[in-house]
Amino acid sequence: MTEPTTDRGPVAADVKADSSKEAGQRVESMQKMKVDVGGGGERRNPGDETKALFEVEDLSCYYGDFRAVRDVSMTVPMNRITAFIGPSGCGKSTLLRWFNRMNDLVPSAHITGSIKYHGVDLNDDRVDAVEVRRRIGMVFQKPNPFPKSIRENITFGARIAGYKGNMDELVEKSLRRAAIWDEVKDKLNQPGTALSGGQQQRLCIARAIAVEPDVILMDEPCSALDPVATLKIEELMFELRDEYTILIVTHNMQQAARASDETVFMTMGEDRAGYLVEKGPTTEIFTNPKHQLTEDYVSGRFG
């Protein structure tokens, strides 16, 4: 499959200049989504928006001889929420896991090209993978609190990282940042696994925050949650955006439209390798995409 190159003009301009059935259907399909497009909340550090935290260059990801992702080049801005969308199997999660070298744990996984973080190639042999994962935390699809108390879930990583401060203060600070302190402050010694699914996911976010990362990766963090819990996670993402850069993989188009500032759309070629079709501000990806494949996907015509 060759990458699409069709440019499309602004939706509003299309409607004024062309009353065709296609233009009308495009606008109607977006209106049916009934979502506010673009990241919510207000950003307190707007000057950081243009700073590139990650620079991805000619990245291809392999499992053995199979190429799962091919030739991805892009930048990821600091202190913004970047959503990765696309059909199942197009390599979104594979790509995400290379941002903190989680795929190092898969014996057959390897890459060509580079991912630079603050200008440093993350896959350089001199780079400590453990330190990478401390700076770039991850929250998984299914909540996975440790089989320990709520307090121990927060302090575990900090102890390993050599934290010397007041643990009680760290626990409260992390749980407050994850917007779950008021719900658990009277049961810190109870198992984290006893919490509801949404609470467990926020506990996992608090656990990631406790080691003071720079980036939080989220691999479909709301797929197992109900709409109320999902909304709480999205609101939490808005709150965290000023302090952290967030990358999220999601299959939920409404969530991507609501909760992200930037959107990366990927799809799969005939060789089954995922590739980047289009990346840009979420408002543009969902209302004025440059490529026909992007428009077809976000409007529900395929995927």
C-alpha cells in the first residue's frame, strides 16, 4: 500500500465552495461524534508547546525478521498529550513501547533508526535502560497494581530508585497528583488490588509519578474501564499535562478527539508493517485531515 498524498482543504471552506454530497457527509460524520475536539483544560506553560521532547528518525521496529513498524519519522512535543490512533495491528503499541525500551524485554525485538530523547539516542549502548524507564514511565491497558498495600505500591519504585526523602509525603503527593488521595487516604495499608478498576488505574498512574518521571506512556489505559472512570482518567491527564509529557495509544476515537493535543494516525501496509500516515494538531486531524485515509478512519469508514 502506498501512502496517501491527497490534500483536502478546510472543512468550512469545502462547505462554502462545494455543496457536494461528499463534503456534506464529511461534516455530518464529524458532528455525529458529539465531542469537543482537542485537548481539554488550560495549559499553564504554553511556551513549552513548540519544544520537541522526542525526535523519531527513520524508525523501523522488528520482531525477528518481521517488520512491525516501518520508516516512522516525527517529533513529539513537550508538555502535551499525543494520541496514537489506527486500526488494530498497525504497530501503535509496538511503537509506544520503544519510547522507554520496554521491547528490550522481548528477545526477538530490535529496531533500525533512532528515537532521541532530549537529543540522546535512547538505544545507544551506553544508555541505561533502567534509567530510561524511570524517566519515561508506563501505564498499561489492564490496571496492574502490585499485590501489596496502596502505600507500598507508591513507595516500591521510589525505594529502588534510591529516594531518601519523607515517604509519607511522597505517598500523599503522588496520590494527590493522581486525583485519588481523598478516596484512599484512610486505607493506605489495604491492598491496592481491592480498589475498583478505575481506582486501580489511577493508583498505577500515582505509582508511575512517584519516581518523578518526565514522560508517561499510556497503552489503552481506559479500555477496561467504564465511561465514568474513563472520564476521570482523561481529566487527570489534563491536570498532569503541565508537569509531564503524555503519549497515549487509544482505539477510542472520541477519547482521542477529546483528550489529546496532537494525534498520530497510523495504518498498515500490504507487507503488514505499520506506518505513519499523518500527524498534527488534533483539531486538524479530526476536522481537516490532509490525507484521505485519515479522513476515512476518523469518520468511521474503515478501521
